[in-house]
Amino acid sequence: MSERTPAPGAELLGAFALAGRPLHCEPLKRGHIHDTFVATWETPGGARRAVVQCINTHVFRDPAAVMDNTLRVTEHQRRALARAAAPEAERRALRVVPTRDGRAFQLDDAGRPWRCFPFVEGTVSHERPAGPGQALEAARAFGGFVSCLADLPAPPLHVTIPGFHDLAGRGAAFEAALARDAVGRAAGVAREVDATRAWLSAASCPDEASLPQRPVHNDCKLNNLLFDATRDEALCVVDLDTVMEGSVVHDFGELVRTATCLGAEDERDLASMRVELDVHQALARGFLAGADGRLTLAELDALSTAGARMALENSVRFLTDYLEGDVYFRVKGPSHNLDRQRAQLRLADLLFAERATLDRHVRAAAR
């Protein structure tokens, strides 16, 4: 996926219920999936900014369901913040800006859905933690997100991506993509295919079907969290499109996958990759503190292999997308998804080898 959506014009921006008139719009260069822009409005009180985003309907085929979930989750968060009289509540949960006719998103002339959120000023995001302290703070915020949504009223949230963390389903999709070989790449990845098949057949993951299903984020990367720029406090969980019923294994595991590895997600020097054990220890402490005793014993038992499980899942997803011609993830070149696949399979190996130590971290944090 390499083509970007053009920036929204004044007519589209004016469809959202913001005071004043739109002045200009700049791309926000983050994220694999959506095309995101920061727009500036001229208001009587001075310039104001908002995030305006084109929802990727190749990935999220039902934008109305995505936005219904987003509204329910953010309104629930904001009610919880009000009950707790939390300071700076406006910066601690997203707020959907409706269109002028009261809808949660606006279609442009090409039928593409757009949504809008106030820009959370004075914040930064990070790709990975600067150290254990920042890791603990991030994990506390994501654990707190799980705790906050534990009493989200029925009905269950919409499923925005069916089978998102279904490892068996991901394996089947990989085999189907391999058989189709839509862009003629299968012959060049025999080694990667063999390694993926070996890991999938040997994967020793807990029976996730037996774990509690609860509203979770499902994509707990550090860059899906806004930190205060001056005091490095985790403020606001963002990118809520995948919030739906799931397992905390996926939330904690994705945090471990993206925060503990000394090396990039697409690292090409595989021999240089390392797991930062002190960061994992901080993640366990922070996540369980934020979750505030809501995790079951079965969930705690599953956390030590959660990072390896998510590295494996993402490795499979990257290889599948490579075989299909890079239609899901945004790539920097024809081998980018393959670089990601190799790095994530290596990370799965490293995390699984450390599972005894990782389990000790979780047990100590749970006391």
C-alpha cells in the first residue's frame, strides 16, 4: 500500500462542526494504515488544530461500525474521567468532532470516509521507550485502558476486523496467499516459508479460547499513546479502530513485541537484535498496576509468552502481505514486508527463549 490520499480541501474540512474557517492542512507522517492530516482553523480565540483522517476502507470495511465503537469507547472514558475529577480530562481521551449534520464521519466526493478529532496539544509520541521508566508509564496507561473498559455497558463492541488476532486464521490466510502467489513472489521466499511453517506448528501458546474476552485495544504500540511533552506522562490512548472484544494477551503481547526489542520492526541486522529484560520488567509492573487487579489467574499465566506470540503473528501477517503484493501495510520498497517478517520471526525466537525470566517478571508484578 503506497498511494496516499490527497489532503482534504476547504469544503470537506468545513463539513466538521468546528468554529471558524479552515486555513491549511498538512500531512501527519505516522501510522501504517490511514492517511492523516493536521488542519488549522482560524477562530475568534486564535488558531486551533484538529486531526483529520481518511479511514482506510480496504482494512476497515465498515467505517460506521468503527466510528460507533469509537464514540462508545471515548464517551465511556470521558464519563469515567469526570467521575474521578481527573485533571486535564480533555487531554486524556479523544473526542470525536461530529459533522455539521451530526454524523460521526463525512464522505468526500469519491466516497471516502473522513473523521475529525481535536488535536491534543503539547503531546508527543514515541516509537519505543527511552528506558524502563517510560515503559512503565506506557504500560500503566494501556493497563488502565483495559480497566476503564471493564464496565463498558452492553452490547459488545462491533468486530471491526474479523479474526484480527486469530493465529490459526492468520496461518490459513498465509497458506492461501502462498498458493495463489498473486504477484509471483513465492519462489523467492522458500526459506521464510519453511521457518514460518515450523514456528506455527511448534508454537506453544495458551488456549486463548479459554481466556476471558473483554474490550481491549488490540494494538498496544507505544506510538498509539500520547505523552505530555514536558513531564513525559502518558496521557491519551489513541488509534482506537481495533478496540473490540479480545484478550489482554494481545494487548500486553503487542506492547512487549514493540517495546522490548533492541532493533527496529524491520531490522535487517538480525544478529544485533536483543530483548531488553529491564524494559519487560517495567512493562509487567506498569500494565498490572494499571489493570488494577482485573486480570484473572489464567490471563496472568498467559502473559509470559504473549510477546513471542504477537511477534509470530505479525511475522505471518508481514509475509502474507508480501505474497499478496503489499496491499495492507504501507511499505518503503518491494522488500520492506519481507524485512519485517524476518525481524519479527527472530524476535519470536528471542522472546520465547527468555520465557522463564519473563514469567518471573509477571509473577513479581502481580504480587
